[in-house]
Amino acid sequence: MSNKYEAVIGLEVHVELKSKTKIFCSCSTEFGGEPNTRVCPVCLGMPGAMPRLNKKVVELAIRTGLGLNAEITKNCHFDRKNYYYPDMPKNYQTSQFYSPIIRNGYLDIEVDGTTKRVNISFAHMEEDAGKLIHAGDNILEADQSLVDFNRAGVPLLEIVSAPDIRTPEEAREYVAALKAILEYLEVSDCKMQEGSLRCDANVSIRPVGSTELGTRTELKNMNSLRAIERSIRYEIQRQIQVVEEGGQIQEETRTWNEGKGITEAMRPKLSSGHYRCFTEHNLPPLAIDEAWIEEIRSNLPELPEARKRRLIDEVGLPEYDAKVITASKRLADFFDETVAEYSDAKKVSNWIMVELLRLLNAKGIEIEDCPVRPGQLAQLLAMIDKGEISGKMAKDIFEKMFDTGKDPKTLVEELGLKQISDTGALEAMIDEVLAANPKSVEDFRNGKDKAFGFLVGQVMRASKGQANPKLVNEILRKKL
């Protein structure tokens, strides 16, 4: 990015709350299903259908606010946000435009070793819209669209940051940190690939040193942390180029085209006045009791920063390991469950960070869908310690565990991979190797250390990689 300009970035994160039913009716919130089968007169906006607020949604919103160091609005209400779009059957969205349930929170992030506080202006409850399915590669190239209302009425919490973010890296780290907190609070599954966590970015630029805000664009269609960072970086460069060439930034909504790696104009950006918001008269005002807030506060779980500190101070992990492990609640749970059965925490973290995450990324699956269970990893590491398998063999076995879901002992038996630790058998192999390689034996005795490594390799080759390397080294050195 040019050192003449700085970016000003604010993020709106929409989170589907983990409620079994929708915010104003009893339809299921389960993902998927045949189109337009999880609907009723309320979420379809039929005349005369009356909404009723889901108490669980309010509880999850309060829980989120407390986890984000925010104030809870004890007296709030819902509003109608009016707009006409095919995915909104009522032609208005029930939201909290004037009195959001959460205000004045914050989230601390770390980028390049520097901690920064991003303020959270507010967060409000609202209903989700339906889903448009476009007949084409993307919305701009589709010649028709179909609408599925299964998602209409699913409870959302829209979390709006202050324009405190300055770089694409900070934006990515903010969403990653927010996602982790929401997972730890268990208020959402945060599956970006399924749309249960979606992010819009408001991006503008201004000359370095200026305090005035520039004209902003809103970016949509970012369904991964990588896409958030890439789209914002592209949009900043695009705006700089427009300004440098004497043009003006248009206040508009733009979509991120992942295939082309660019943002594209969709429509002019509407101001808040265009929505003509007014109080929703079919829902009574919401009064939240202080005792309820304190009850929820007392049941908050251990959050990412506290868990990271525990892994450093009590378990003894390096800070880097603890940060990687606690970035995801499910990954941290996997670690804790493995350590409960195998006490070498550092070895467990090494295997999780290197082998487990490598395979998860290669297969494109999430930790909750991992076919290897914590107890199986603990069993594998114990087998290495007992000399039943070597470290190299363990990596091959782990990949097969990942492919099949079988436990390591079963795979070792099926594949005949048990490590040879019988000293008699190893001595016989070593004697054969020494007899077949007199020149290397002579070289070693003349001080050429590389010859020893060659001889070890010949023994491992003769054993098809199943000889216990530690015993091979000991016996070979003794014989030489």
C-alpha cells in the first residue's frame, strides 16, 4: 500500500446464533434441507402471522456481549428495516436499528507482535434473509436466480466494529479472534463455508495524517479469512489508483470475485435513511433483568486468552504453540483430551501443529470432522515411546489413521509395520551389512564419520525401515 495513504476499515460480522429454532417462530434452523421446506407463515411474512421472540436468542446475545467486554442494553426493542429484495419475503427485516442489545465492547488483537484494541460500536439481534441461488458462476453473470426461504428468520447477531482497523492483516486477525471467542462461548458454530459467519467490510482511504473519513465502499461475498484479507487489500489498491488518476471513489456495494481476485461493483450503497426504519409494533419492548445478566456471566466458559495463559503457565507450552492451539476451541479441546491420556504436552502440540493441521488443510476439512480421535493420537505417541514403531513409521501410520479412522495398533498389525527391537535379529542384519561393506567399515575406522551414517542406512534398508533406529546405532557402534 502506498505510504501516502492509510486505509480506514470497519467490519460488520453477521453470526448465526446456535438456536434450534428461528428467532420469531418454531421452524428449524438446521443447515441444508430441501429448499423452502423449513418455513411457516411467520418466516414467510404471511398476512396476520404474528412473531414471538425466542428467549434462547436473547440469552446467546447477552452471552456474546459479556464475552466482548460490552454493555448490555437492559431496555431495548425491535425495528422494521424496510427494503425490497427477493430474499426478504416481508419486504422488511426485523432488526434493532435504534436500540441494539450490545454496546461499547472491544476486542484486543495481535499483529506482528503488536497488540491493538479494536472497539466494537454495537451488536444487534435480527432475522436472516433467504438465500438466492444464482444460475451462473457469480451474481453479476447470472441470467436468473432462485430463492430458498429456509434461512429466512434464522437468528443473527450483527457485530459492528468501529473504523479502527488499518490493514488487511488487522482485519483478518480481528475476524479470526472474534470467531474464536464466539466458538468458545458456544453461541455459534461459525462455519464460514456454510454461511453461519459472514463478514462485510467498509473500506475507505485518506491521506496519511488526515482525520477526515474518505468515501467508503462496502465489500460483500467474503466467505473465508483468506478472502477477507485479499479482498480488502485489492480494494485499498483500487481506491488508491482511482484517486491517483484523478477520479473519485463511488459510494457503492461491491462483491469479491474469488476466481478473478478482484472486487466488482454491484449497486449504489444505501444510506440508513433509505431504510425508513421504525419500531416493530408486533413485538413488545424487551426488558432484561440484571439478575439474568449476572447468571449468564457466572456461567461463561474459559475464553481464548485465558486458555492460552493456562497452557503457558500451567501446562508449560511455548507461547507460539499455545496461540496456535487455542485459536480454535475444537483444536484446544482435541489437545486437552490428548494430553489427558499422554502427558508430554509439547510432543502433543508438535504433532497437532505439524501433522494434524497439515492433513486437515490438505483434505480441506475442519477439526470437528477429523477421523483421528485424541485417544488414537495418544496411543500412537505411546507406541513411539515404547519402541514399537519409529517416528518415521508413526507419520506414515498417522496418515493411514487419517484416511481410515482406524487406531494405530490395528494398522500396525494389518500392515506388518511393527518395529524390530529384537537384538538378536538386529545383530544378524548388522553382521550381514558389515560383511557386505568392508570399505565403509575401513573408512569409519579411519575417522570418516559419514561412513557410519551409510551403514545405518543399509541396516534400515535391509529391515525395510522397521529396525529400531536407536538400537541399530547402539549395536552398530559397539561392533565397529
